[in-house]
Amino acid sequence: MQKFTKIKYFLLGVLLTAVFSSTISPAIANQVNRKLDATYNNIKIVVDGETIDPRDANGNVVEPFIVDGTTYLPVRPLCEAVGYNLKWDGSTQTVYVYSSYNYEEQWK
């Protein structure tokens, strides 16, 4: 009788795990992923009369784009063009933007 009870609880655990996995995983995925209709239209960035060529930290070209009427610009080249520093913290998914003075104080 005790063996039957252990098997019953084991199967109940497997069933509950399957139910929670099938309902929670899609909910989490919906919060993270979103399909966007982006327009790339050779958008230029001009800072103080000078056109900048936006590139990521590895030197790859990063093109600005428009989604739902809002223009999105790559933050790193924009910060560098106006004399600010940028730090990316992947663990908290946070971009920190600092003036040269504050950057040195913060990240010694």
C-alpha cells in the first residue's frame, strides 16, 4: 500500500510540473519577445553639424530605425559623439551614461 502512495505522489508531481511548465513558460516568453515592424530608411545622426557613423563596441555599423513613429538610436555612438561615457551592466540589463568626470568617479 505504501508503494502505491509513493507512486501516486510521484505521478502527481510529474503532472503538476508539466502543467506549470506549459502555462508559465509561454507567459514568460511573451513578456520578453515582441515582434516589431521596424523601418530602416538610411537615418542619419548629426551632432553639432557633424554626421556620425554609429558603430557598436565591436566596430560594427548599427543603423537607427523607426518603430510606431518613434526613432531609435544606438546609445553608445550617440553618447560618444556628445562626450559622454557608457557602461553596460548585463546582469541588471542597465545602461549607465556618465559625463567624463562622473564616469571616472563611479568606475574607479
